[in-house]
Amino acid sequence: MADLYEEIVSLRREGRKAALATIVNVRGSIPSFASAKMLVRDDGSISGTIGGGCVEAEVWQAAREVIEQ
């Protein structure tokens, strides 16, 4: 996880934008865990995962919208 934070610092130094998505609560069965993180960079690339599938795709899209604001 420290690598994600180092990546954020590096991106900020380069003047780039990114969004960090974190699972904060889990109910039921999911393919991930609370505190899982996914970093979405301004070019759309990611590091980490919050479980994949449709939910991760929706979070990726929301992160891209936030980055563009």
C-alpha cells in the first residue's frame, strides 16, 4: 500500500491528477476487502484493485469524472 502513496506523491510532483478509491465498508460477499484501494491516474491507468468487475468499472468512471473537474 505504501507504493500507492508514493505514486500519489510522484504524480503530484509531476503536476498530474489522480483519484484514490478505497473500500470503507463491506456487506455480504465481495471479491475484495475493506481498505482495498485503487488509484486512478489522469490518463485512465490504474494501480491496485477494489475487486474488479462492474463495480470497479463504475468506480473507475466516477474517478475519471472527478479528475476532470
